[in-house]
Amino acid sequence: MRVLARLQTYGSLVTISHTVFAMPFAASALVLAHAQPHVPLTALRVLAMVVCMVAARSSAMAFNRYLDRDVDAKNPRTQSRHIPAGKVTASEALALTCVTGALFMGAAATLGFLPAILSPLVLAVLLGYSYAKRITWASHLWLGVALALAPGGAWLAAGAAPGLGIIALMGGVVTWLFGFDVLYSLQDETFDRENGLHSVPARFGLNRALILSAVAHVGTVALLAMTGIVLHRGLFYAAAVALTGALLVYEHALVGKGNLAKIDKAFFDVNAYVSLGFFVLVLCDELARTGVGT
């Protein structure tokens, strides 16, 4: 029971539930790759992809909690996180970073030569994000690139050739994450500025941050639409783009002129609906395209 409780604590440390942001877009990339020349997907291959995704994200989150432990201890909003609260030691978080990072690279090696040789670079990008907020306000963009590696990796692991379609999809994920992470960071605008940390709100202020977030989300809709055009998708895919746009408009309406009381709902709920809704409709589009169920 103690082992199970400890594993649950580690799962909470790396916020496994937040996998809902990246996993559906990775699954969407797999569905879209189905129409391309690709390696046949087996249950073991899909399992290896899931292990890669969960392990890579866990490694990045554990390292972020390890590196940010001093900052988290100062910020009233984050003082309850595991390391400042004494639930997990810094050495445990670092060990979890190493173990899950090794698991990610091991699972990637089973997916082929390209995933194997790219996995250390991917891990470097994911872990490198933890330093970004200390050096640049574009840390949100770095995080977006890190998240976009999930659908990009799934596409390559499926054996589909790189092309404009997957690049546009990854671009849509980058701008989506950039936009909603800027909104989330509004909570820490004053703290970041006073403690020498970098973010869009700390650098440009509330109003400009809201504008940049909105512009990024316009880009998200445009890039997802471009993906559908390039890959010759159908009506369900168009509905996926429309749903994404509507949800993002709702997200910005929730936050309004910096309505911080609605930040959590905008960040967690709405963006979970974006990723899950997009995947479900992309899957419906592929089923309609292949005539499954007719």
C-alpha cells in the first residue's frame, strides 16, 4: 500500500491528468497519418507511443518541479506544490526525471531508427523549457514547441513522411499552447516581474498579453484549417476547426479584461474540451472518409 501511495504522489507531482492536453493531438496525428503511407500500427506499437508520451511528459514535469522548487516556495499560489510542501524531496523529483527520461528513450528506440536518434533531442527540448522562464518572455512559445512534439512524434512513429500537413498541425498546437499559457501566466504577472522571471504579461502588461494571446489563437484556427486543406479532410474535420475556434472565443470571453477568477476554468476545462473535441471529430472524419460503418 505504501508503494501504491507513493506512486500516486509521484503521479500527482507530474500532474498526469494534464496529459489530456497533448495526448488527443498526438492521437489526432495518428488518425491523420492513416491516410498516408505508413507503418501498420500494432497494439505493441501504439503502447510504445503511449509510453513515450507519458514518460517524456513526466520527465519534463518532474524536472520543472525540481528546478522551480525555490520559486514555488516564494509564490503563494505554488507553495502547496509537492517539493515546497515536503511531500516529495528534490532528490526524488530528480530521480523521477532520470528514470522516466530513460523510459522515454527506451520506448522510442522500439519505434524505429528516426524516433530513436531524435529522442535525446526531444528530451533536451522538454527539459530545457524549465530554464526558459528564467531567460526569456518567449518561454510560452518554447512550451508550445515542446507540446507540439507529441503530434509530430506520433506522425513519425506511424511511419508517415514529414510534410506541410503535420507541420501546420504542429504550428496550430504551438500557437494554441502559447495563447492559453499566456492567459494562465496572468496570475503571476506581479510575482514574475518582482522576482526577475520572464513571461508575456510581465514583459508587456495585461492588455498587450491579452491581445497577443488572442492573435495566437487566431493563428491556431488558421493553421488547423490549413492542415485540413493540405490533407484533404472532410466536413467533420471542418467541424473540428469550427469547434476549436468557438471554444477559444469562449475562453477569451471567460478571462475578459484579466478576470483571474475564471483562469482555472479557462485553462483546464476549456482547453481539455479543445483537444478532446478536436480528436473526436478528426476520428469521425477519418471513419467517414474510409466508409467505416456504412
